[in-house]
Amino acid sequence: MQDYRKLRVWQAAHALVLKIYLVTKRFPAAERYGLTAQLRRSCCSIPANIAEGSMRSSDPGFGHFVQIAAASASESDYHLLLARDLGYLPPEIHEQLAAELQSLRRGLSALQKSLKKSAPIRKSRVVS
């Protein structure tokens, strides 16, 4: 078990969620239960899965949740693109958020690789 809040990738994901909530406040009211909700949910899923996975007793178990977080990051990337193409996000805001998502996906990939490397060495982490 480890404190997920100390993981840089979780910190970046949480910061992105806060930004997504701010920018989606400006989306049309008609999108409240559509794109706004979808984008918020997919972004929230990233740090939530990191947090949930960090409580798994094995690195492969944690890695599974990191993989789900990465899939949610890809889903969020598409929702951002759609929001831009619909005119809900200015191109410069889209570029900034998409770049943050890309960086986050690289961080998730690095975490996944480190968990795979450590898995054969130690099958499970000590739970304190």
C-alpha cells in the first residue's frame, strides 16, 4: 500500500481534473448531461483509478488500474477534441489541456513499465 497522493502522476491527474471542471463550466447548458458529464467522468476516472490501484497488494494489480487510467486519459483526449471541434473550447485552451493529457499518458506509461519491471522481483508489496 502506498499513499497515492505522493505519486506525481496522480498529482498531475488531479490538477487536470480541476482544470477540466473550470473549463466545462462554460459549456452550453444543453451539454450538462452530455459532453460536460462525459468529459468530467473520464477525467475523474484517471486519478480515481490510480488511487484505487495503489491499494492493491501486488504490482500487477496496481498496473491493471494504471492501464484503466490510461484508457480514461485517451477517452478524455477525444472528448477534448470534440469540445474544440464543436466550438466549446478555444483552440489554445484545447492545445494546453491536450498537452497536459499527453504528458499524463507518458507518466502513466512510465508507471506501468516500472510496475511490470518490479513484478518478477517482488510479487506483492508489504502492506503496513
